[in-house]
Amino acid sequence: MPVKTLPVKRRAVRRAPARADRPFKGIALILLSTVFLGTSDITAKFLSTSLPSIEIAWIRFLVFALIMVPAMVPGTPIYALRSTRPGFQLLRGAALLGSSLFFITGLRYLPIAEASATGFVSPLFVTALSIIFLSEKVGIRRWLATAVGLFGVLVILRPGTGAFHAAAFFPIVSAFCWATTLIMTRMMSGREHATTTMIYSSIAGVAILTAMVPFVWVTPSLNAILLGLLIGVASTAGQWIVVLAFRYADASVLAPFSYTQLLWVSILGFLIFGEVPDLWTVVGAAFIVGSGLYTAHRERVRRSQLLTAAGESSPNA
């Protein structure tokens, strides 16, 4: 008697949307994202005068997690909780939390333009970490660009002078955590859906901060709660718009336009806090931005060379 086989029901796997080469749309989205992210940073600085950094970050990640809840419910069209590497996703979420928490802490003591400019040193850390974790080869020109960016940080911080503030290390550590987040994202590239990554980031952030926040809790006013909600919505929207932007253009194309966030936070910092970036901050920021732009250029050249080499080695070439 022949064995009757039952049909196997395959699980639907959410795949990332196909890339579309529409750089102008990607640039428009990245510019829009800086408005949301800049608004989140400004609001966090305003709120840091009345609430501890841990509590501000907790509200931010709580709102983030609540926004992601629909994608955590099995059976829904946008369900994306299933992951092939949940532990690695949670570790990435912890790195993202570190970036947010250290930056908010720095905002409490530093002018926002200075903190933001220093925070943009993350591409330099990405260059160094990519050698260790991605086995990438970094040429002398990219190392020189990294050195220029580090010089820009020193110009802003001016260690050894009366202008130096120990809190300046917070945005640097934040930038390192963000670079770690980017490296881990690259390591999972093509294996996990962007929504899945965002879900686990929100879960990791809420879980860790919920354990920490009772030790620093300050009962927020209604106004503080509303501002906290604004931070959570603005930062989540900004990050999601960034994800959308990368569907239409390469990182090397979009990176230069992300620096417009410095312009937004400088304008808002002046209008809300009366902060005017000093000459050293402007000069240092110019070095950091120049370094980042050149690094993005070299990344575009390297990608073009790799694609050319792949085309030449193809049997159909």
C-alpha cells in the first residue's frame, strides 16, 4: 500500500522590498528624516532639565515599542517578529540603546550643536570596526580621512583647555555605539527584514531600561509626558524614513545629506536655547563633515570597483 504523503505547509517569509534606483527620492527622504531626528534631539535636550536621561530614553523606547506592537502580533499582514538570529538582534538593540542613552546624557551638559557635531564621528568608528568584524580592507586615503575627522573632534573638544567639558565623551561613546549598531546591521544584511530589526531594537531597549528606570524615577508632569511622546514618535519616524531612503539609494549617496541635521539642530538650538555655536565648533564640524563626505566618496568608488570586478568575472561577461 503506497504511503500517502501530506502536503507540507510552508511558512511565509517576509522578504525585504526590492531596491529601486531612485536616488533623488532617497535624498528627499533622508533630508526629511533629519527634521524628525533633529526635533527628537532638541526635545530630549529640553526635557533633560527636568527628567533623568534614563527616564527620557525609557519613554522614547516605550513609545517605539508601542508603535511596533502591530508587527509583533502573529497572523497580521505585517507580522515580523520571527528572526533567524534573535540573540544577535537583541545585542544590536542594546547597542542602539547605548547610542541613545549616552547622547541624551551629553545633551544635558553640552550645547546641542557641539554634541551633534561630535556624534557625527561615527563613520570613523565604522571604518575601524569594519576591519575587525567585516574583514574589509581600508586604504591609506580612508585612514587619512579618519585622522582628519578625529582632528575635527579635538578642535571641538579642545582637551587641556578651560573649554573642555568631561561630558563631551558622552556623544563620542554614543557615536561608537551607533557605529557598532551599523556594523551589526551590515552583518545581518539580506538575512533579516528591516521591520524585524526595529522590533527587536524596541524590545531590547524597553527591557533594559525598565530594569534601570526605577532607580532614577522622577514623576513626570503632563507636559513632560507629552514631550516624551514627541521624542518617541519623532525618533521612530526619523529612523523609519531612513530605512525607506536606503531602498532608493546607496549609503554613499545618502551620507552627505544626513549632515543637514547639524543645520537643523543649530537653528533650533539658537531659537529655543539661545545657543550660538562658537568658531571652534564650526571649524571642528567642518573637518568632521569633510572627513565623512570623503569617506562616503571612497565607499562609492570601492563599491563601483567591486561591481566592475564581479561583472568581469561573470561567465556571461
